[in-house]
Amino acid sequence: MGSPAEKDARKGQEILVAQTVLAVHGLATHDVAGFRAIQRESISDGELEAGLLNLGAHAQVNFIEKEATRLLYVKKYFGLDIPYPATEASSLLYDSFVYADQLRGLGVNHVVRNYEPAIKVDETTQTASFSVDQLYLPYGTVLDWLRNNTGVEEVTRTLITDCLVPVLNQPHVAGLKETDAFVSFDTSLNNFIYIPGSGIFCFDFFPPRLRTEDRKVKSYGEEVDKRLDKEDPEEVYYRRFTRPGMIHNFLKRAYDRILGKDNAIDPSLGDEALEKVNLERLIVWGMFCQIADELLGPYLQRYFPDDKDGYVHADKLARTEFKVYQGKF
């Protein structure tokens, strides 16, 4: 069990570790217990014990408590149901760290750290799954904030200024077109968490679409590539590896999730409730587009010129299919 002095020393070390983890993520370190309490209050005992939960198209997660810090983490598993070929799984795990480092190098604020990478190989089939741990941030995604019509202006401005603009302004790499980007980006609203007073936290680095040293998009084999991105390769390249496509993807995905197909309204609501929901969505979308036009105007003017209005504005571009522009850059 140890002496009282040893217990005190161990407790002090645990607190130091917890403070270090919080500091790395840009969070206040003076109240580890307070942050732990916020974590606990945000989820029920049932959610803690629920086992694996689906997270997006690629990951399954569950909550774990780190013995050293007593902070909650999310353990993210990839390839549990359908394992990846072992060699590709190893590359995907490693590349997810490379991709996160690339974003940090461009100045994207608060790129969440992955901890405890692990890979599990089935020697018989030569397939594998892998996992990483992330500090559980008990706050809503950017999409949650916007759909709830809470802090829309601050959230939108912070996301564009701290995350999208640094990637759009990345240095040009010789051998690529002026509109191409060496570092890719997927600006889907549910890839980011907003913490009032701290900012936007980017936490999703999968799939880690990278370029190789010869500037080509890295392939993990045709089968795995299709599994990672079900869209047409030309569309994927446009959305993730061109600056105009990143803007288009940001706006179109936001439109789909705030006003469009990915935010269906419960048909059982009465007419009055439906009208209220639609009006609130239109207000949020109007604010979002106004801020996007203000902050992204110079980029829209450069990449999407329009004879009538000077350039294609955010609302119009968000309602435009990718195929209209993807072959032009």
C-alpha cells in the first residue's frame, strides 16, 4: 500500500501528469479536479458503461479512465468490425500522427493529442485493427453549437480564423499548382469541438490523407482507399487537396448539416413548430454565411469569380455541387 509519504508523492505525480495533459491541450491547469467534475457531469453512468459506440464512418469508441490522472479519455478503435490489411493498418496509425503534426505546423490552433497508439494484428489473416486515446472534452461539437443557435458568431469566426485560414495560407510547394495544397484538410463541422474561453479543438485526423515526397496523394491500396473515401477520387482530391475545394467543402458540408439533407426535421411536429424550426435554421445559416463572406471574401474572389456579383458568395457556393468546380482546379 505504501507509506503516507509515498501516497502523497504518488498523488502529487498524478496531479502533475494531469496538469501537463491539460496544458498540452490549451486548457487551464489550476483545477484538475474541477475539469474532472465537468467530464463526469456531462455523461451518465449508462454512457460510461455502454461499451462501444459508433463515431462517424470509421471509428468506434468507449470511455476509459486513466489510472494516473483519473481523467476520462475516449478510446478510438479503427477496423474492429472490418480489419484492415496489417501493413496498411500500421501505416494508417502512423500517418494519423503525421497528419496531426502537419496541421500543428501550419498553425491550426488546439489540435488534440492522440495517446497510447496500439495495433492488434491477426497473424492468421494478416489483418489488423488499431486504437488511440484522446482526452475527453466535455463540450459540444461546432455542429452542436450551430444547430442549437448558441454562440453562432463566435464559433463561426473562430473556426474560420483559427482552423481554415491557416490551412488556406499554407506555403506553396514547388511542383504543385497554385490552387493545390500540400497538407489536406476536411473542415466538416463535426470534426471540431468548441470550448468557451479556450477556442476550437480539432480532434479528427482519420482518414489521414497525405502527400508523399514526390507530391502524389498517398495510396493505401485501391480497396482501402475506396473504404476510406467512398466518393470519386477526383472529388476527394478537389475537396481535400485544393484550396478552392477546401472552402467549397467547408460551406457545402455546413449547409447540408445546418439547413439541408443531413438535418432532417421530425415530420411529426405540428405546422407551428415546423415553422419555428425552419426560421431558426435560416437565421443560423444567414449569420454563418454573412461571417463566411466577410472572412473568406478574398479567397472567394480569387477562386470563384463571378461577372454578376464579383464572386460566388458563400450561400450560393454552399448550394453548388462539387462536380461543377472539381475539374477546374
